[in-house]
Amino acid sequence: MRFGNLKNLPWSGPMKNPSKVIAVANQKGGVGKTTTAINLAAALAFYHKKVLIVDIDPQGNASSGVGIQTKNLKKHFYHAISGSCDLSEVVFQTANECLYAIPSNIDLVAAEIELFSQENRETKLRDMLLSMHDHQFDYVLIDCPPSLGLLTVNALTAAHSVVIPLQCEYFALEGLAQLINTIRSVKRKLNSSLYIEGIVLTMFDKRNRLTHQVADEIRNHFKEQLFSTVIPRNVRLSECPSHGKTVIDYDPGSSGAVAYKNLAREFLNKQG
């Protein structure tokens, strides 16, 4: 698998704003992206960090995954990005006092089309986040769509860093190469301080030989850029979204919850 010149990739970089913004991105669906976004956010909240998760995926799974049913809301992320309201008007507190969310739903599909005609189409989300003076968060996690369209480009332009969830299978490796090229392009043209926070292996099945082969290949390519915490396949991680809870709240003693707590601790240790 070819990833280009790894030496020129942005693996570390400065943090300028009070809130650190992290895009959780992978254009390949089914790799545990949203699961990682909501449970890493919840795990950071577990460690008493004030966290905002921004759902910019029209599927709205991150919203329902933290207990917000957007069908009952008059305003959500689409209304903010379309200019109908301020972003601060669609910030909702979840059942966790340290965890907040900006929800989304299928209406957001229209936003990508509408953005094409706007001059600041790549920087819209960054400008919106900078305008939220009344809300102070330690971390803002953006759950990106499973694509490399304008919404994902907005997230990468707004972010300080990127967390890449990666399922241990061959096709996921192909998608990783495409994502890295996109990150490199956004860094060059739109966000010079963007860097890759790290890659987290998800849905890890220790009984599967292919899982270990793919994990070994990723380690060979990225070495220190891979989080040491691995997220296992865990039935509790699959069950908790149907209850509108993160795994931290649904079953804090499960292997999935323990893994995300370990990931959050590893993430926090990297912040210095």
C-alpha cells in the first residue's frame, strides 16, 4: 500500500485556540467513525473535560447516539450552516453534564449543494465555531460524513487535528491513502496548522488472522502515529446507540468502554 512521502505529513502541530478542535474522519463507511467520535467525546467528559460533539453527518447517528432525537427539534446544524440561526442556538446538553452536542439530520444533505455557491464555502464551519464566544469547551469533536465532500473539507479546515478510525481490513487501507491525500491538500491550501492526531484501530478481532496482518502493515507504515489503544469488537458498542447512550454510560465496565477510556487517557497524555 502506497501512502506517498510520509516524512512530509503533518503529524504534530501547534494549538492556537482555547478549544481544541478535532475532526474524526474517514470517508469509508462502517469503520467505527461515529462510534469513535461519540465514545471518545464521552470518555473525555468522563475525565471531567467539557466536550462538544458537532454532528455534520446527514445520517445524524452521532446525534441519536448521545440521546438527541432531531425529529423533535425545530433547529439543528443545518439551520446554522444555512444562516437561519447562530451556531450557539443549536448547542444542546446531553445527559452527561460535561458533554454537549450540535445535532444534525437528513436535511443537511441540502447544505452541501448550497455551499457550492458561497464564496467562503470551505471555511464556513471554522467561522461558525469561532463565533461561539459564550461557549467554552476544552475539546470540540466533529463527526464527519463518510465522504470527502465539502462538509468534510469544512471540518478539516476548522480543525486543529484529525483522528482517523481505521478498521483492520484491506479496503480500509485503500481509503486511508485517499484521506491522507485530502488532509495534505487541505493543509496546503486552507489550514496550514492542520495535523494528524493519530490513527486508531477499530473493530479489532484478535481471533482473526487478517485483522493482525492489516494491523501489522499499518504499524509498519505509521509506527508512532498509531494510537496504542485498540478498540475491540464488542457487543455493547453495537447495542448502546439504540438506547441513545454512549458506551461509557450504557456499560462502563464493558471492554468497549474501557478501551475508549484508555484512548481518551492516551489522547490527553499527548496534549502535554
